[in-house]
Amino acid sequence: MSIRDNYKEYAEMLRKQGATLVAVSKTKSVAQLQEAYKAGCRIFGENKVQEMTAKQEALPNDIQWHLIGHLQTNKVKYIAPYVSLIHSIDSLKLLKEINKQAAKHDRIIEGLLQIHIAQEESKYGLSFEEAKELLHSVTIKSLNNAKIVGLMGMATFTEDTTQVKGEFERLRDFFEETNAYALPYVDCRILSMGMSGDYEIALQAGSNMVRIGSAIFGARA
Ligand SMILES: *Cc1c(COP(=O)(O)O)cnc(C)c1O
């Protein structure tokens, strides 16, 4: 199957389920992204600032660029002019920097809090407790150019679907809890969970945004 056909198949399937598809194009060439673009793809996910910026410059302006990988504070300035959604906000320090850089461009940048739900220690993200603290901090209320619009999480890389399901459901529960706080400065509407290997479980658990890479573009080197 071609990138074009893969994209169309996933886009159609996810549209029916009411979930947004982020086509994860990290490590893939501009020509490969163009194939997906021609098939209708307008949301691309990248995990590296430099790579995303180079692709953003090479591709049409009606694309929404999502940063899905760990973001260092000193690199926010490079994506601030154009980034559409940052999935990987994992500290108040980073959120403040996003706010500062967004203000320079007279924009409001939207982002998701990345929550650590996997067992693996290597993955980034906040604990539920840390996220709760951040959401209720005094500082967040004053950040007029950075807005939290939801949560992102990655499940453990395992064949144990019961475990994956449990991790996604815990995040879904926290998403609902966050909504119930009804914080005026938070618009908790996006729950970003699921990748090529576990998106079905994620959707069952309530995900409304999935990040699919290899199933569309093929395996990465
Ligand atoms: C690479 C990546 C994905 C996509 O992974 P696939 O298994 O290729 O679908 C999704 N989310 C994040 C955060 C990633 O880094």
C-alpha cells in the first residue's frame, strides 16, 4: 500500500469514529509528506524542532504542525511563529516559555499536558499529582498566550493489552476529572492517546486524537 492509500484508509476510519488523525512524519522525507498532503493530510506530527521547522518551510502553509516530542525550553522560540499544537508540555517552566514566545508573535499557542502513564521510566511526562498541581497553580492563570487544551499520554510498549487498556483508562479518567474542575483558563477538550500499535485500545478508552506514524508512512529506520 502507498502512503496515499494508507493515509486515506486511516483518515476515513478515524473520521467515522470522531477522532482527529495526526500523521506522524518524523524521519520521513518532504517528498513522503507531500504524498500524504496530496491525499488530504493537513495535520503532521514531528518530534524534533529542527526537523519540523525545515519541513514547515518546505511545505504548504495550510498544514497544522504538531510537536509530539520532548521540547527543550531554549527551542520554543523556533516553533513559536507557526506551531499549531504542542503535545508534550511537561513543566510549568516550559509553559511559561511557550507563553513568552507566543506573546512575541501575538499568538495564543495551544498545548497538551503530557502525562506519564507507562511503566517504562524513560518516557517523559508529568505524574497525575504534578499535573493537578500545575493546573491549579497561581501562575497558569496569568499565561494569556499559552493555553492548555487537553492531555497526552503514551502507554507501555507491551503485548499485554490489559495493561495498555488500564493505562489509557486512567488517563481518560483524569481527563474527565480535569474537565470537572471547570477551570476558566483551561479548555480540556483533546485527549491524545494511541499510536500505530495501540490506537484501537486508545479509541475504546475514549481517545479523540491519535498519532499514527509507521502504519501510514512505513517503518522507520
Ligand atoms: C513516533 C511517535 C508516534 C507514532 O508512532 P508509530 O508507532 O509510528 O505510529 C506517536 N507519538 C509519539 C509521541 C511518537 O514519538
